[in-house]
Amino acid sequence: YFLFFSSMMTFKIPLSILLIFLLLNIFQCSSEVLYIPVTKDASTLQYIIEVGQKTPLIPTKLLLHLGGKSLWVDCTNSTIHTSSTYKSAVCNSTECSMAKSYGCGDCKFRSELQPGCNNNTCYIWGENPIKKMYHDGSEVAEDVLTIGSSPGVLVTSPRFIFTCLIDPSMLEKLANGVKGVAGFGQTTPITAPNQLGSDPRFSRKFGMCLSSSRGVIFIGPNP
């Protein structure tokens, strides 16, 4: 039994009832939290997350970068990066302002328009933190993104703002199968925590637990 004291009286509650009460509260908290599983690549020791992106939905592995300013993916192969819901940001649009774009331009390095190379769009700097390499042609865009696991909720964002890069050298030194970088910094409104935390189901709280082999990121009121 568990004794509960108040200023007026003492309650004697069976321990089994108390445990059920606590478990119900844990379950309730879990349903309000976005959990993002993290794996650790054995060869590079890099922490990796996986999201679903594009239409149709494609699993995409990304390097976890705690100081990153955006989520960017490699769009070099136009055949692979085909999405019916991809939309590049229009120059001087709200998306460009949120991304803190440095300027606008047209596609000049491909013969045909494709994700990562469109006209009248804006750009930011893409970053490979492992190679310490930057690229000025990271096209601001939006597309479908799904993320999350159980317990918790699975989030689908139909207009998640990210950036698209056409330069395979930006993937050098990243773990095998990784197609970009997930920025979890706080310097721009388009970082993953800031965009996901704007969901009314969650509070703007972000935390993580990382071990030697795996981990979890949570966004919401309670871990």
C-alpha cells in the first residue's frame, strides 16, 4: 500500500492502483510526444535518423546535426528525386524569409529544370559538418515529410520546408546510405525542431538521449 498525505487527511491507496494510474499518465504523455529514433553508424560513428519524404513517400536517411540550420537532401539524380508534391520557393516569398535566404536566381547549371535547379527561387548555404564543406546552391523548397514512431505520434507535414542540393560531393564522408543532413539547431525557423514544434499538438520543447549505439529525440511536453 501507498500512503498519501494531505493537510486534512491520510489516504491509503493499494500499490497496484497507483501503478495503473502512473501507467495511464505515462501513456497519455507519450501520445503527445513526437519520438524520433536515432541509430549510430558503426563505421563512421555518426548519428542517423530516417524520415519519409516526397510523393510517393521514400525512406530517407539523414545525418543528425545539432547545429544545422536546415534539413537538406541531395537532389543530384533527378530520376530518384522525383516528387509530385515538390515545390521550390518563389523568390522573396515567406519561405525564403524563414530560411534566411541570401539571394535569388535561376537555374543555370542544368539543361532542364528539376528539384534543386529552378527559376525565380531562393538559396541558402548547405553544410556538410563532417567534411566542413559549404555549398551556396541549396535551393529552398517544400515537400511532404513524415517522421515519428510508436509510442508517440506519426507526423505528416505536407509542406515541410527543406533545401535541395545538386552536388554529390556534399555527401562525401557521410555514412553509407545517408542522403543529406537534418539540421536540429535553433538559428532559423526552418530547422527540424522549430518546424515540428509548431504543430499545435506539441509544445516547443526538444530533447534527446544518445547512447553508444542508438538514441531517441523527443519533441513535446514530456519525454
